[in-house]
Amino acid sequence: MGALAGIAMTLLLAAPAAGTPPPPRDAVIGQASASTARISAGAAAARYPIEDGSGATIAVAVTASCQATCTAADPRRIAGFVGTLIHGPEIELLTVQLDTPAELEFDCGYGVHACYYPGENRIVLSGNDAPAADGASREYVLAHEYGHHVANHRESVAPFPLAIDWGTPRWSSHEQVCAAQRRGAFFPGDEGSRYERNPGEAFAEAFARYRFPDAGVRWAWAPSLRPDAEALRAIREDTLSPWEGRTRIRLVGPARPAGRRGLVRSFSTPLDGRISLLPATGTAPPFAVSLWSVKGRILRSSEAVPRAEHGLNFTVCGQSRLRVVFERRRGARHPAPLLVDRP
């Protein structure tokens, strides 16, 4: 009885408490350790076609130990699956490395089923075709890692940091990542204790859901980030037609004396990120400008900006539309256009 009780106690201590989330399935790792570098250096790599008709190839590396003992280390199968994922030219930069379970622990961490090294464009994956603890297949896990690879090669909208931490621009704007981060609900780039509130991980998981909509894998991230149809459309657009920078619109100021509240112009703000309001002439405009929310809250005013700067900057964070109020300055006779650079 004593031995059985000891075994039962060991199992009890090893099991997660009720309601405790499972350990992270993967990790994004900034820099390889010495052991990891040695494992990668000893992996035989070759390029294989992704078989999507494009002629593109990826590199697949198999460690010597995995070649000898792994049960599903078929590079052509791996490359062929990657070709079924939506992708852009970043696919040609990818290396997938197949490890034994012991090597995977060195490369990715204890209990982790895969990892991604952004600086090396490298996904490390098991050479055995076994599901993760949450039931995710190896191909599902690979799709998740490829989501990190996509985000690693997409521009982020200033002033936000890397897209691999925040998610791609259209997706993160739709999911209100900025607003949630400001109120302390999300932690971009946190691969530790707040892994499940890391929007970069949620983006990668939503990318996997795009490929496997009926996989039945439990959603472990913030409920608000569970992908809806619009989120999946944003992922597709961010992958196939990446955001390339801000665009400019033109607003015309008052041609005649304005009323007490001034002349109002409104404009849409499709994405979160920095907008800039600049006079088209490059000099101080003949009117004062203030930026307002649609609910009537003043956000910025040119009256509070030194005249030499001649412009306003504001970070859109969840707003879908803003208003500009023009107040004509004394002595001004002609209207002047205002340029708005927006994501």
C-alpha cells in the first residue's frame, strides 16, 4: 500500500491543477543556445519543392539522430504540406528542422512541440508524427509556426513594435490589440507566464485555424482573439497582400469664416497606428486645426504645437473614424489643404 500511495502522490503532483492552462505548445526564440547551434549545424539540409505549382522550394534539415530513429522525417512530405499554406515570397527563406524528441527539448524547451527562430527563419519540429497534448496534429503545429514566419516578414505600423509580437497590421487592428494592450489585457511578445495573452501567439494560432477550420483544437488564448470570419479575411490579406506603408488623403480647410465650432471634416482610420496631419504648403496654415474623436473628445490641437513644427501626430488605437476641426485664423483669405498620412 505504501508503494501504491507513493506512486499516486507522484502522479498527483505531476498533474496540473484543475483549471490550470496546459503548458505552451510552442515558443518563439530570439537566439539559439550553444547546444541548439550544435544540433542545427549537424542537421543535413536540402531544398525541396513545395508542390503548389509556383516552383518555390524550402529547406528541410534532418538531424543525424532523427534520420536514424524518427518515424516520420520525410522532407518531401513536410515541404508539400507547407505548400498548402497561404504564403508570400517569405516561403523561400524558410528552413524546417526535424529533431528527435530529446533534441527538440534542447532546441525548443521542455514540453514544447515546436519553436520558431526569427533570426534564422527556422522552424524546429518533431520528426515523429505525434499530436500535441491539446490534440493538435503535427501539421497543425507546423501551420502555427508558419504563422510566426509570416508575421516575421510583415511590416508593423509605427509606433508599434514587431508584427511577430503584435500580429500583422490588419489582423491586429481588427482584434483591437492596441486598446487591449493599453489596458493591460494583452502582452505582446511574452513567451513566458502570459503566453496565452500574447497576441503574437494568438495570430499564429489563428493562422493555423485558417488552414484547419475544423480541427477541433481547444482555443487557449484570450476569448476575444478567437478568429471570426473578418479576422480570417485579415490574415489572408496580410499574408497575400502585405501592408506597405501609410497612404495620404487631402482635406481642404475653410474657404470662408467658420462658425464658433469651425468647419468639420471627418475621415476613416482603417488601421491602428500613427497618423500625421500636415499643411500642404509646408508652412503654418491660415487656420488652426484640432483633432477630435467622433464622440466629441479633443485629441490634439495645433494651438498646443510650436508653430515651427506645423503638424500634428496621433496614434490611432481602436478608433475607426476621426474628425478635424478647422478654425480660420484672423487675416487669412484663402483655404489651404491639409494632408493626412494614415496607415
